Amino acid sequence: MDFLSGRIKTIYFKYLTAAFGSALITSIYSIVDMAMVGQYHGPEGSAALAVVAPVWNIIYSLGLLMGIGGAVLFSTIRGKGDGNIKKSNEYFTVSVIGSVILAAIIWIIIILFDRKLLTIFGAQGNTLTLAREYVLPIKFAIPFFLFNQMLAAYLRNDRNPALATGAVLAGGIFNIFGDYFFVFTCDMGAFGAGLATAIGSTISFLVMLFHFFTKKNTLRLVKPEGMLQKLRKIMTTGFSTFFIDVAMGILTILFNRQIMVYLGTNALSVYGVIVNISTFVQCCAYSAGQASQPVISTNFGAGQGKRIRETLKYALGTVAVFSIFWTALSILIPNVFIRLFMSPTAEVLEIAPAIFRCYGLSFLLLPLNIFSTYYFQALIKPKTAFIASVARGLVISGILIYLLPAVFSGNAVWFAMPVTELLVSVYVVHEMIKYTKQLSTERMIKK
């Protein structure tokens, strides 16, 4: 499909379908793992997987840093129409090199310091034991999780979103059935869930490699000029998307620690379920951002503001549907989610509805705030995306997580994210309106 002249509605929804499937299946890894481990080990199993969640956030975010950051620049260059294919592939090459370096660093850290990391993330006692059992087989496949995020971004921008989705789908399907087989049939518990996830990620990586043997492929490894400068531009452009996932890991750590101080293990097990539902909601927001980013970036390079605004219209409609859907489910059926992810005690079932309904209010604005970072990145506005991401993921949220329970009560911590999303949404709506209006009068692309 031609991003510069094709029908926007057709292109957007084709890419949305692929991006949504990819994002949804990616979240399946942690969702199914928690469900299986929670059913096998009970609330302690769910708490252990909540502790591991920041590990996923760190790995995925590094892949997005290299993938989204490079792909935005890749498509913007191609949108100029000056035939400079080599320059766009220089960014792809630098993204690959950066991914290899980051994968090596995070691989070494997790292999050598998993106990210390998990303790920092809130694990203790049997929760730490179960978390380490889960992480053990994953240690052998850590680079694949990072490479999958990077490659999926480039496959979408190289007009092959279906293969990116198919690759993630293949790994996800294996993970679902592998989880049940290893956890219950083989009686491996948490270790079995980690093993299924590691194998599933490897399968996804191998399937994505098929793109490089197809006629659609225009990605090439070339000798980059000014590699360090290009790496800096990739990291600057991709930082906001990177920080979304890192922030979720940071917030999970902060919540874990505050919950254990004020509320205890039962509340932590409920929060473990919320983390997974929040992952679903974020993945929905990712899909809107990832579906629109290639179209917006390419048309931004070509100076076609009208096509960007049309893409934005469809993306905002998608975001609104996701917001209403997830907020409604969180309010109406909280204990259905609890039973899905664990074998709950009576105490857990008693406290879960109030927790879910308070925290679930944040889902009303979360998709908009996350989508906005993709929009700002596609328009090469990394500073604005940075402010929104850091305010949402660390500054405002971090202050409220510590302040609310100290000033009011332990249960006030559940209102930290709804208030954060509300405050950030005021800023992002203002900035989106400003930059979208500028598209009417400017060809905003700069070298």
C-alpha cells in the first residue's frame, strides 16, 4: 500500500488489525503466564509474576527504543521522495547494532544479578523463590524479546505488518498451549511458564527473519555514516516510547513496595492482576500508535498535512473505543478478572472490586496519553513526547504513589494513576491541537 496516495481509511485499518493482533499476542505472554502460575501456585504465584513484570518492561522498552526511534526516521526519509534509500537503511543498520549492544548488556545483568533485581522489585520469601524459578529459562532467550520489538517496528514500516503479526501470533499460540503443558501436565509450575515463554519468543524471532527473504523486503544492512550521531537521533526520537514501558516497570516497583508497606500480600496479588489488565490496555493504545505511525511519518516527510489529520481522526476514534471498553469492564466485572488469573481466597475476592474500580478509572485516559507519544514522535517532536511520558510515568505518578497513602490511607494509592492520567491528558490534548493546526500552514519537515 502507498502511504502517500492510498486511501487512508483502508491503510489505517489494515495496519490497525495487524498492530492490534501483534500487541495483543505480545501481552499474552505475561497474561497467560500469570493466569497459569496463579492457578498453580495461588495468590503467591500471582504476586511473584507481578514482581517479574518490571523485567519485561525493561526488555520490551529497549526494543521499542531502537525499533520505533529508528523506524520513524526511516519512514520520514522515505517520505521525502528523493530516492535516498541508502540513508534510510543506515538507520535500520544502526538500530540493529544498538539492539545487539543493549541485548548483551541486559542479558549479562539479568543472568548475574537476578536475585538482587527481583528483591529490588519487591520480591521476598517464597515470592522471590517462585519469581527466580520463572526467570531461569527466560535467561536463555532474553535477546529475542528485544529483537522482536525492534524488528516488528521495521517490518510495519517496510509494509509487511502481516508478517510481524504472524510471527508474534506463532510464538503466542505456542506459549498458550506450552504454558498449560509445562505448568500442569509436566508439573513444572512457574519454571514451566518461563520455559514456554522463552520458546515462544524464539519462534517469533525466527518467523520474522522470513521477511528478509521476500520480495517486499527493502531493509538492508549498510555501512552507516556518522553512526554515533544516528544512534543519538534514534534514541532521542524513540525515548518516549521506550520510557512508557520503563515507566510501567518503575511504577510497578513503586506500587509493589507501597502495597507491601500499607496493605499486604493479598492487595499485592490483586495488583498483579491489574498490572496484566493494564498491559492489555496499553497494548491497545500501542496498536493505534503503531498503525498510524508509518502513515504519519511518511506523510510528514512529504509535507502532506491533510493526510496526517485524516489518520489522526481514525486513531482518536480507535482510542476512544478502547478507553470506554476497558473502563467499563474494570467497573463491571472485577472479580471475573481475579478468578481468571488465580485461585483466589475469600479475602482477595472481598478487597478486589474496590481496588479494581478505583484503579480502572485510569483506563479512561490511558490510551489517549500513550497514543499521543506516538503522534508526537511521528511529527518529530521528541521534546513534547518526552514531557508527556516522563510526567505520566515517573514525576506525577511517583509523587502521588508516595503522597496519597501517607496523607490519607493505604487504599488512597489506587487513585494515583487516575489523577495522573487526568493531569497529563490536559497537556497532551493542548499540544496535539497546536501541532495539528500547524500542519495546515507549514511543511514542517526539517533536515
